Amino acid sequence: MAMTRIRFIDIDNYIGSFPEKTQKLLQEVRETIRKAAPEAGQTINYGIPTFKFRGNLVHFAGFKSHIGFYPTPSGIEAFKKELSVYEGAKGSVKFPLDKPIPFELIERIVKFRVKESLSKKTDKK
């Protein structure tokens, strides 16, 4: 049996596809990122919400039992100690839905990624 994959047209559409409690948390993550990076654009990339600022800044996604946050490997490495209490991988971290979401930490990671993006040369066309 073939699985159909939903293609979301925007972040509102994406967030609206989740249960109400998860929607609220995803919207709070989105707002936290937006406040930390007000000049970043918002889109769907790789099928999930993405903030772009001189390229991909951060992504986030909803799942059954967690919110995935994807600040690139450098964002994970820079906050390795604080993120060590969460399950994750090289460029991602899982924030369980049954525990408080660390919005202040997300904000600091996003600000780090903005500074990192600003420090990179923009030679790409």
C-alpha cells in the first residue's frame, strides 16, 4: 500500500494539522523563533516549518510525542551541555511533549544561529 505524503502550503497549514495541544506548542516555538530572528523568512522546507536567514536558519516539526528542533550541527554543538538532557542527533534535538519546552534555550540557539549566519561570507549567488 502506498503512503500519501501531505504537502503543506505554509506553516499555518502545517501547525493546523496537529492536535490542539501540539498546535499551541508549535505556535509558541514559531513565535519564539520569530522574536529571536525577526528578519528571517518563514517557509516550508523539507516538508517542515523553516526559518531562513542567509540560507536555512532553523527548522522545527511536530511529532506524536515530541517537537523536533533542527538548528544545524553547529547549533547543537554550541549548546551541547544544555541539550544533553534531551534525546537528539548531530543536527537535531527532541523536546518531549510531556515536559516543558525550553523556549528560552530555543531563543538563545536561534540568536546564535543568526550571529553565525551574519559572520559567514555571502558569496553564493
